Amino acid sequence: MARVIVDVMLKPEILDPQGRAVQGALGRLGLTGVADVRQGKQFIVDVDGTLEGDRLALMERLAGELLSNPVIEDFTMRIEQ
Amino acid sequence: MRVGVVTFPGTLDDRDAARAVRLAGGEPVALWHGDDDLRGVDAVVLPGGFSYGDYLRCGAISRFAPVMTSLVPAAQGGLPVLGICNGFQILCESHLLPGALTRNGSLHFVCRDQRLRIENTGTAWTRDFVSGQEIVIPLKNGEGCFVADDATLDEIEREGRVIARYLDVNPNGSRRDIAGISNARGNVVGLMPHPEHAVDPLTGPTADGLPFFTSVLTALVDAS
């Protein structure tokens, strides 16, 4: 069993109104000095066997095509075999 | 002229889109997301709604539906395609149109009668308008904030591919007040507000949306 962890974040230049709303809430709840909040997504994908070769390449491609939108988002992917 | 209207799981506005096609003088043809057969239609409308529950990102899963495997190459080949609201999101996710639609700047779902200015009357879906014409049609979205990088925005502005811009208020924070854009060829158009809800004064605020649907019919007649 391999576990694939894909983190997706909006690109820095894309406005993140959700992050901004969370930033406001943190301030209202007493946390001072919150300079910025960005909200992202994490996908945990468990696959049978080891992930290598074509299947690894496909997973990487789909992280960029399905799990994230390259127009507005960046992703990082790591694997725990 | 036969105009396909695609239904995905979670599509809401397919019936109104089909009605708009009919009122414009065309024959609406129901297309199904799970079927890659475009049934020989002359144009396609991707209607609004919440396809696949808007899960992952709006339009992200619909993009890979069987019907899209036929529609994307057909659109690249010149088939007129209009994406309204969720349909616009699907066109962006499919990379048939540049940019993306993100959460409204206000974080609120916005529903209002929206004034727009039609800026490009050269596309398959806007040719029955007068350039600079101002119209009022409903707008209803939670993720309608059009974003693209500055280079892309400059390019589509330079090429006249902003087909409509918001007037009075920018309801969702879209860059440069952009309400709708086209591809370079002008056959693929994405629009966040809903012309299909404004085709009959009895049921909409105006009939200002009807020319989107008559436009494609005249474009098809001229092309044949």
C-alpha cells in the first residue's frame, strides 16, 4: 500500500477570500498579528501495491490535471510507500 | 438548426436553456453527460447549475465526462459552444477558454438582475447585439470571480475577447469587470450571468438574453 499526499494551494497572486475571512476570524478571536492566511486543500490517496513507473507518472499528471487547476493553483506531491 | 443542451448530474438550467433555444427559433436537442454522442447538433449550450455538486472545483469533474471528450475537439474545430455560469466554469476547466472562476470576492452567493455592456458583437453568440448595447439579465453565482494573470488579461483585451462587462457593480470581484469572454476564433463563449432566464418578459426581468440564442442561429445560417 502506498499513500500519496497532494497539497494544493492557490497561486500567491490569486486572491483568497476564504483565507481573508479566516484571517479576520482569527483576529476577532484574539490572535494578534495575523499577517496573512491562505487556505488550501490536501488529498490523501491510498493505492494498492507500490506506486511506480506508469502508474506513478499518471498519478503525477492527474495531480496537475484533476486535483489542481494549473491556471490558479500549485500542487506538491509526496509519497509514503 | 439543432442546438444541443448538455445535462450533467446537478445541472439546473438545462430546461430554461432548451426553452431559450426554442423561443429563438432553434430546435433544442438534449445531450447527456454520460454519452459521447453529440447527435449531429449544430451548436451546444453548457447550462448552469452545480454539476457533480461543484465538488473539487466547479466544473473540474464535468470536464472529464464522456460528452466532453467529443465536445472539446468539436469546439476546437469550430463548433459554436456557449457556457453559462457553471458551463463557463467547465469551459475554463477544459482550457477551451483562458482563466478560471473562483469564489466571489464577497464570499456571498449573489443573485440579482445585472446590467451588462456587450463589448464584442463578432462572436457566434453575440452577433445579434449592437456593440456597446446595455442589457439586464439575471446573475446568480457563488464562484463567479473571473481571474487570469495580467498577461492573459492583456491578451484577451487586445484581441477584443471580452464579450461582456459588468456595469453599476462588480458582483463577484471579477478582474476588469469581466462577465464573459470568447476564444480567439469566437465560436466558444463563456458568460457568468444567465441569458436563458431573460428570454420572455413574462418570466424574466427582460428579454435581453434572447439575442445570444438568435445570434448562433444566424451565424449557422450564414455559415451554411
